[in-house]
Amino acid sequence: MSADGKWKLVVTTPMGPREGELDITVAGSTFTGVARGAMGESEIEGKVDGDQLSWTAKVTAPMPLTLEFNVTFSGDNATGEVKLGMLGKAKVSGSRL
């Protein structure tokens, strides 16, 4: 399976769902891409382990946090979780665009 392509992801946070899009290119055990959401656009890179991708992202609002994503991409669906710093974890779900 390849996570290559465009994805819509939804993070279910304590402050409600947050939607975003990823554009991913896998190269062996790593990937690069672009994340787009309400706070703008940023480049991402991370690790690939089978169908699971992991990466970090920094946000500044509503407070500074480092988000740690672990998401499994299977067919046209994505599921996983994100660590929200000191705020715990949130579920991630998504689909290929």
C-alpha cells in the first residue's frame, strides 16, 4: 500500500473536529509532503513503517504545541491518533481525495 497522494484528515480534538489536507510522497522508509489546514500550509516529513506514517507538527494557536501523529493508511482510509502535548491524545480519521 502506498500513502502517496492527497488525503483529507479529521482530528477529533477537545475543542471539536479540525479538518486538514495532506499531500504525501513516500520514498522507502520516509515521506515528505504538505499539510494544509485552518492555520495555513506547512511542509512535513516523517517515517514510514509498513502502512503506518509518523510525523510531528508544531502549532502556535490556541497555544504552542508539538503534535505527534501516528496514522495507518489502508486503501483509501486513514486511522490513528495524535498526541496533543500535555493535552493527551486525539483520534485521527481520513480518506483519500
